[in-house]
Amino acid sequence: MFRTGYHLVDISPWPFSGAMSVLGITSSLVGYFHRAPLMWVYVFGSISLFLLVFTMVRWWSDVVVESTYLGCHTSLVVRNLRVGMVLFILSEVFFFVSFFWAFFHVSIGEISMRTIGQWPPLGVKAIYPWKVPALNTAILLGSGMSVTWAHKAVSVHNKCPAGVLNPNVSSGSISPEEYNNLVEKGSCYQKQAIFSMVLTVALGAFFMCIQYEEYYMASFTIADSAFGSTFFIMTGFHGMHVFVGTVFLFICTLRLIYRHFSFNHHYFGLDAAIWYWHFVDVVWIGLFFAVYVWGY
Amino acid sequence: MASLIRQVSRLARQNILVNLVGARAASSGVPPSQSINEKTRDNPLTSVEDEVRVNQEGFFSEMKRRSSDPAATSTPGELKITGASDGIPEFGEVELGSVAGAHRAELLEQLRGSEDPFDVGLIKQGQFGAGTHETPIIVPTCEGSRLVGCVCEEDTGEVVWMMIHSNEKKSCDCGNWFQGVSVPGARTH
């Protein structure tokens, strides 16, 4: 038994099945574009989609098992996971940078100034930003605050059994009476963490409901000039990221209830979900001021 | 297999086999024999003053032991892991929860006061007062030689690479001294 601090993973079918599922999805999509028989497209596409969801569920639950139940995630592994999550979020940032670039190119680029002439283009009725989109901004900012509350509650609870600070054996900083006092008062952090995580998930779901309503009630479509294209691509991809972030936070809420994040178990999953949620929030702020406010 | 058997005479000449027996004694806390150092003791530049003890915490503890910092050499108090039925530890106990595997091993080593549970061995310049000619940074080797990279200052863009052999004391151009030491039972260069 060699004592390396790194995690050498066991053999697993999920990378292969994930690759095959994505191959199936793209193949059925290409077949749909090229007028393949619809029955084949639907059957093959839905099987591949199901396989993709199945792979994601099983792979990430394997990660949860390896971290919480097998103890493979030492501090060296967690440090590497942090770097990995930062790089992933950075790649998503650049994904959105490309759409913002396209938006500014069509709205104030030289050719657009000559052909379209004004923004929003003539005939397109843009959404008034200081009603519903401002509400969405408030929702996401509020969910950012509640998720920070959850993080603080979890990290206090993480350092304290039953929410109480465990004094260092050799330091002797507090007396036994103070310690027992803290034991009695300290168990509220788990409840606070669960409440704030549920609040965050609820706010995220509320955001998606409002966006769906906005999409339904909008007077323009994705086909309505460059305005519609850029608007729906940007808000659509942002909505997909909100969905992924909400699901991630929901899973973290379940893990919190199962006490995966309790004493000495500050696993990185919650940190990753919160970073992703803050990234989603920041992208919405950019969207709000660039597309809604400035574009009105 | 045959090549391993052929190595026995070479190892016997280098008194490694004696040290293998000594290594077992070392892990139980008894200092091993010093026969490996006899041929290098006369050379002041490359001698190892005393055999380096390799205990479970690796070379960090050895660096602490050699340093003159009194706080570094103090041992922590006895570690009492709670057996409380409700999971809430008593005053003075430590609770680990249901941590398992390598994570548990790391937590236990840290609670025992080890700073480097996995022997990463990243020793900063000036940590434990090491890096001088008198107290060099100890570089453990299993093969008889090891590649060492010196980051001379904290924000330096380049790493100075050098090969250090066992029982050899070498310095980087910035003045950082390294000492190669064989782990008991390993080959010398």
C-alpha cells in the first residue's frame, strides 16, 4: 500500500458511455438536418439523450462516493479540483465572451451602423428593462446572497461538531463550561444551511419560470434580424447555465441533508456549485446592462 | 530474479544488508548503524554528521528536529479521538466524523502535528532555518540520486535544476545548500 496523496481512479465505463451518447446525439441531429427518417431520429436521439443523462448521474455519484465514502479526496486532490473548476468556469466565460462580441459587432459595428442604422432595429420592440428583467436581476443577486449564507453556515458547521468549535488539544483556549455552553447553542447551523440552500434553489427555479414567461410573451423571435438572434442565443444559453447551476445546487442541498458536508467533511462540491452560481449571476449582470438596458 | 540475486554480493559489499536490518530497528525508534557513513566521514564537505532518522512523518520531522527553533520541536499533546455515542466530543477530545481512506490518514497525521502527511517535501528557503551550509535542506533518495529544483526567490521565473547524489552536499548559485541522504535500505550512488 503506497501512501500517495493523489487519487488514482478505478476503471470506469462512464467516459466511454458519455462519448458514445454524445456521438449518438450529434448523429441524430445531423440526420434530422439531412431529412433522415423521423422514426430513426427520434428513437436514436432519445436513446442517446437518456444514455447521456444516465452517464452524468452515475459518473458524478461515483465522484460523491469516492470523496465522501471512500475518503480519496485529500487536500492535494481538492487543490487540483479547485484549479480544474476555475479553468472550466474560465472556459465558460470565454464561451459567453464570444456571444457578447457578436452582439456588440452587430449593434455598433461599422457595417451594422450602415445597414441597420439604429439599435433596436426598426420594427423590433425591445423589452423594457426596468420591469421584469430588473426583477430577474434582483432574484439572481438575492440568490447569490442566500448561497453565501449557506456557505458560511456550512463552514461553521464543518469546523464544529454539532456546530461547536472544537478546541485544540494543546492550546486549551476555552474552559469546559464554555465548551458545554457552545454545544447547547451550536446545532442551528445545519438548519440555517438547509434553509438558505432551499431558498437559493427556489430563487433559481423562479428565475427560470419568469424567463419562460418572457420568452412566451416576447413580440420578436429568434428569426427577427440580428437583434432577435443575439438576444435569444445569449439569454437562451444563460438560461441553460442557470438550469445546470440550479440542478447542481439542488444536488448539493440533498448532500447537505444527508450530512455529507458535516463535521470535517467540507467537500469541494459545494464550493464548486457556489462558484458556478456566482459565475451565472455575473453573466446575467452583463446581459442585463449590455442587452437589456443599453439595447433598449 | 537472477539479476536480483546477482545484486546480493554488491549490496553486501556496500553494507546495505546490514542497514536493512538496521532499518527495521529504525522504524521502531532505534538509531541504525553507521557503517554506510564510514567512507564519507573523513570528507568534511560531503559527510553526513549523523544518520537521518526516517520515521513515519518523513523528512519534515527531521528538518524540525535539526532546526534550532524551540516551537518546532515540541510534540503535540496526546490525541484523544472521541468515542461518544452521540457524536459530540467531550472537552479535550477530537472528532473525526466518518472520514475514510487517505483523507482520514491525512487528518490523523495533521492532528498529530505533522505538517507534511504525504512527504511532498516542499521546503521553503528559510523554513526551519534550512538552506545554509550548516543546516542544508535534506533531499531523500531511494535510487542514489535525485533531481532537485531550486526556486531561488519566491517570484523567480526560472527553476535551477541539479542532480544531487546520496551523501553529497551541493549548493545552488543562490546560496541554497542541499544534502542528499539515502533512505535506509536504498542504493547509494
